[in-house]
Amino acid sequence: QKEVEQDPGPLSVPEGAIVSLNCTYSNSAFQYFMWYRQYSRKGPELLMYTYSSGNKEDGRFTAQVDKSSKYISLFIRDSQPSDSATYLCAISYTNSGKSTFGDGTTLTVKP
Amino acid sequence: NAGVTQTPKFQVLKTGQSMTLQCAQDMNHNSMYWYRQDPGMGLRLIYYSASEGTTDKGEVPNGYNVSRLNKREFSLRLESAAPSQTSVYFCASRRPGATNTEAFFGQGTRLTVV
């Protein structure tokens, strides 16, 4: 069993839609939860970071962690064509930097 | 501000050839990483270096070697390339101890082994 499973997609939505991206993980010892955005032919860049359970909001983006269900989500409100990218969830046991990544969900936002 | 720089950006190798992928960061980070990314898959850790002079295996180290030349540079070597090593390779760096566990990634090296 993979340590982290990500909803595969691809996902195509109209501009302005609310997008939900999801991952599940297997080990309750994971403490750090990240979402990276990767544009085509570019390296990933950190979008959101959450430690332990709870919600974190940054503009149109909200990251949610439910440790009891081992479930993490990224919500994008008022989606824009510029949000079209692959989104990768990543989890880590410690702050040491070794992260395990999901396979990614490719999102297309159509004008 | 260059961040993480990888060279080359593209490479085609014949089976059995060797090559070294170069990575350098100018952010004074202690930790550096090499990942590979295959189509439709996430990033898989090949090797990492927590600090200058130390290296450790990641999830998929077979067929690769690394060298942490100094604090700035972390190279990945393929001694005898195989078609299964066709992938996009990303180097990343991170400053450990930061509350934000952000890793900064390079632009990637697209390697094809024929």
C-alpha cells in the first residue's frame, strides 16, 4: 500500500468553480502536510503547508487536514485559468525534509 | 536570485552510457535532494543530503550515486544508464529547522535513455 494516495483526476472545471483536491495517507505518524503546484515543464512550488490537524487559508486557497480520517484536502475558490496546473500533496513525519508525494492531480480551468 | 539551478536541462543517452546531473543552490541551505518524476506519478526520492558531507538513500536509489561536493552543490551520477531511468529529475533544497518545510525545486532535467 502506498503511503499517500491522491485522487487521480484529471479535473476540468469552468472558471469561477470551487475545486476540491484530495489525498489520503496510511500512517497516523505523519505530522506535516503540504500542497505543491507544478506548472507544465516546471519544478513544483510550495502552495500551502499545514502542521497537524486543522485548516489554513491563504487567499483563494484553503488546506484542510483531518488526522482522524487520515485525509487532506485543498480547496480553490473562484478558480482561474492561471490555476491550471498539476497539484501534488506531500506528507512528512518530521521537519527534516524527507517528504512522500502523491501522484498529482492535473487541473484545467476553462475560461 | 537564481535559487536552485540544474544542468543540463535536456539529455539523451544511449544505454550503458554514464553521465552526471549537476545541481547548485545559492540560498545557503543545508539539505539537498534528488527526485525523479515519471509520467502520471509524483516525485520519488532518489538520494538526499542532510548537510555537507552526508548522503543517504531515498526510496529509489538503485542505479544512482551522489556527491555532496560542498554546501552549494549536489550531483547525481548514472554509471550505466538504462531505459528505465528515462525520467524528469528534480533537485531541491531546504533549510532544516524552519517551521515552514518548504523545499525549493530546480527546473528539472529531462533525461531520455535509448
